[in-house]
Amino acid sequence: GALEGAVVVGGLSAIGAGLYSLGIPKDSILQYETALKPGKFALIAHGSVDDTTHAKEILTHTKPETLEHHQ
């Protein structure tokens, strides 16, 4: 489960463990967890390279604080 995964990846929260299971690098997960604490939010698009590239192109127009593309 997510909590077991949290122990394996160095004590990340359940959200962090879920992100890790999607292939998000641990450094980025720590950044996202820190951003979520003061009430910010993260939008994650998971899919094929074409789908995520298209999502990134759309999101770029919204001027996000940060935008990362993990493969």
C-alpha cells in the first residue's frame, strides 16, 4: 500500500509515495509536498508522451508557478 511505499522511499507521505509510484523523482516529490503544505495545489497529467506533452502545452498558457515534465 501507499504507507508501505512511504517507508521504502524515505518516509514520504502517502501523497509522496503515490507520486513516486508514478515515476516522479524523489527530489521533485519533496518540492511538491512542500508546496502543498501552505495550501497550494498540484495538477498531474499522467499518460503517453504525446498526451503529457499536449497537457504541458495547454498548461503553459495558464502561467503556472512551476511546470515540470517527467518521463
